[in-house]
Amino acid sequence: MRFGITDRFSIEIVLDRVSGGDWLFGKICYWVNGVEVGNFDEGTSLRDVLFMMTTIVADGSHRICPKLLEFSNEKTFSLICNALDDEDETIYQYLPEDFQPARFDIRIPVDVFDDWKIFLVEGEFDAKLICRRLGAGDIEPVVMLRQGEFDDVLRQAYDYLDNIYKLAQS
């Protein structure tokens, strides 16, 4: 099942034929600007994905920082990455008070996404989704979305997994 538009942003989820009951073994990846982000072929527990998505879903519409959209992809990526790694606090001069940079991190923290850093910064009308595979030189892929587009797709995927999980428990 694919949610969203692959050439912009989508989430692909496939439940294994033998899913292990409520473990929900299967596959997941993001598609960003037509590029697969994550290791879809590796497979994972989609139950764990569901649980780990909760924070990202809750952060919906709370990633607004127009100033970061004005910067180059590299600068935006570096500011966020350095803040999350506690290497530099420069980003805080561009953020609203009490804003946590972790909100920008939209990588689902499960094994199939371990090789990626994935950030989303939103403005009033648009958003920039920036990805980098660990060890790669270039920031790629990058896509401009409309504000809230990522959250809409994420919510659809979350609801789908939640319904499957509830069925597996009954």
C-alpha cells in the first residue's frame, strides 16, 4: 500500500504474508522525489514502526520555521544535524522560544531507516524535506512540499498500521 505521491512524498508499506501476529512483520520506506529512502527490502516489525511514528505524528504542524526555509539545503541540514548531535546551538537564533529541533527529525527510528537522516522544515505555505544517506556526500533527495502535506501522508499511513494492529490483536 502506498500513501501519497511517489514523485513528491509517499510512504510504502507491505505486510508480510506471514506477519507474525501482532508483530506485523513487513516492509516500509519513504519515497522522496521519486527516490526510495530507507531499506524497503530489509523488512522490519511494522508494530515497532507504528509505536515509533507516534511522536512524529504528534509533532504535526509544529515544525514551522520560515527562516530555515530561506537557507540552502546544506545549511539547513547542518544547522539541524548539529543541534540534534549537541555540536552547535546556532539554530536556536532562528527558532521560536521553547522550540525543540528534534521536531524536524522525521526519520522513523527503526532499523530500515538507520542509514538516513531525514528532516522536514515548514513555512506558512510550503515545506522542505531534506534527506541524506549516512556516508553520502550530497544531500539527496530533497523535495518542496506544501505545508501539511507530509503530515497528511504520515497520518494516513499511521491510521492504516493502527487498524491492522488492532485487527491482529483481536
